Amino acid sequence: MPKEARPSTGEQAKQHALTQLRRAILHGEMAPAQRLVENELAEQFGVTRASIRAALIDLAAEGLVERIRNRGSRVRVVTVEEAVAITECRMVLEGLCAAKAAVAASDEQLTQLADLGAAMTKAVADGEPVTYSELNHELHDRIREFSGQQTAVELLERLNAQLVRHRFQLALRPGRPQHSLNEHLSMIEAIRDRDPQAAEVAVRAHLTSVIEALRD
């Protein structure tokens, strides 16, 4: 049986283009301010220009792309001040998730957080900032997941998508992983102690540190 061809038009084609474009932006394969040429992207992903245009409109709504009148689309540039404002919003929502996780997480899930803390400690000791950055991202993901607060999770996914470049730059800044490690370990400890107030305080302290680093 011949392999079924991927649809080049319609909702499935738009969703394919949307998924691929979002992934490329979030993984840094498309740089901030990079032009997004509809013809080129349509050829690259095997879909129509209309499907690409519809995907770009959705990405603009997510804050990942900006559409400039008479000039097409480009990957949105997030300024430092915008990154600070986004992180201030994260502080409230992630603090809520940490407090909820301290109450709702199972013993097995708490063990997963402890294991992530140990892996982050090893990454810092081994001088592996990229690994540390990936584990950092995973830790925040797990805390949100274990919170059971789906509304906060969805809002945070949208906010965090806009911070990819800044987060990666911070991870590679000399001394930053060592500085943030203890903040993350404090978050893990408070959640494992099932202390929602301490968990929220630890998250706010960590993200306050992130804001200071962004402004530095």
C-alpha cells in the first residue's frame, strides 16, 4: 500500500504547519526578527500558502510571531522589559502551581522532583549548563503538571513560549546555574515537605532572582 500523502490544504495542513513552525521557534531554529516567507515555508512543509498564513495568524495570537503591515511576518522579538513583565506574571501563576503541587502531588511524583533536583545538582557540578537548562525547564513543567491547576498551566505555556531566547541566554551566563540551583532545590524541598506557603515563597524568590538577572 502506498503511503498516504499528507494533506496540503485544509485544517490538517494548517495544524501541521503550525506544529512545525512553533517547534522551530521554541527550539531556537528560527531566530528573533527572522522573516517568515510564506512561499518558502509552504514549500518546506509541503502545504499551501493559505495554510502557512493561517498558522502564522495563530502564532501571532500566541505572541511568537508578529505580522507587519505590507511587510509580512517575522519571529517576534521579546525585549528585556517585556521578558520582565512576563516573568512577573509567571511569578503569580507558578507560585500558585507550586502551592497546589505541595498538597496534590503523590509520593511518587515527589520522588520525581527529588530525582530532578539530584540531576540538576550533578549537571552544575559537571559544568553542563545546557543540560541544567533542560532539567530546569522539566522541573517547572513537572511542578505545573503535578499541581492539577489546568487553567494556570495553559496560561503559563503561552507565557513561557515567549521567553525561550532569554531563558537560554540566562542558562549560558557564567555562574547563573550555580546561583539558581539552590533556589530550585528550595522549591523542591518545600513541595516535598507539603508546605504550600513555603513552596509559593520559594518560587517567588526564584523568579525575583530571574528578573534581577534579566535586568543585569
